[in-house]
Amino acid sequence: MLINSKDRYSNNLASRFLSATLLLIIALIVFTCKDSGKTLDKKYEDKLVVEMVMKIPKSDKFELYYRGKDEKFDSKKRIQADVIGSEELQKAEFIFDILEFPTHIRIVFGQNKEQAEMRLDHLAFRYNDGVHTFTEEEMKKFFRANSGLKIDFEDKSVRTATVDGKYVPYLNSFDISYFVNKLILY
């Protein structure tokens, strides 16, 4: 049986079309499956998130103040996180607006003067798919508690106290821009 060149051309064209369509379908399936495995929530996309995983026995309101290198902390640069009391570990997240990247932070460990002993499992910075969880050594080196906050970095216990009639337990950072830049730039 003889096949003329016109039939051969149309069979070849049909075969190429089916192959291209099949490749496109496979690519779509692969990329869809790959993207569905990501846990990044769109509300956090391109935003720096400070995450604390803690046991907080009584409901409270935590605050994070932030500043640039030569600035002072003020209430205009503050993020709040409400937490529900629980004996289970939970996340307290502070989400920065897009393009706000601090060099220093201050985390106020609540307003509830009746707060029981807490536990700080970990402190981490997140940016898109990047995460930096501070080690015990980094916590000791880059963060200092005021007199109203006692943190034992080894057993992870956190205690708050009233000092001179004031209840403002907080943890101040030194310059943390290295960790922020590392997440954003890499």
C-alpha cells in the first residue's frame, strides 16, 4: 500500500500535536502537584513573620515592637497577637507588612498579670519558604530579657513579674538584620 506524502505529512502533524498536548498535560499535572505540596499561606507571601511556639496557660495579648538601626521603639511600629490560654503548644505570629524589615525587635510577653509560667519552645523568622529557628546559643547572644521577664533558655521556661509597680515583661533583640537579610536575600 502506498502512502502519499500528503497523508504522511498529516499523520506526522497529528502525531506531533498529540505529543505536544500530552507533554503539556503532564507538565500541568507535575506543576500542580508540586505547588499543592507547599504550605505557604498567600497572606504571608513576601512578608516577614516572627513566630513563637509557646505554652501559654492563660489568655493574653502579646506585642512585638520593631525599629530600624538608628530609630527608637514606638507604638506606631507595633504588631499584636492575641493568644488563647492552653496547656498545649501554640503559635503566636507577628506578621510584618510588605517591605518592613526590622533590625531590632522587642517582644512584650503579655499584659495578663496573672499569667502562669510559660514555655518558649522556639522563636523563628519566616519569609516565604525560608525559615530561621534561633538556637539556644543564638537566643543567648542576640536577645536580652528585662527585669520583668525571666527566661531559662535550657529548660525553656518563661516567667513574668511586676517590677517597681510596672508589668512590662519583654525580650529585646540586638541587631538581628543578618537573620532577616539571610531569609529575604537567599
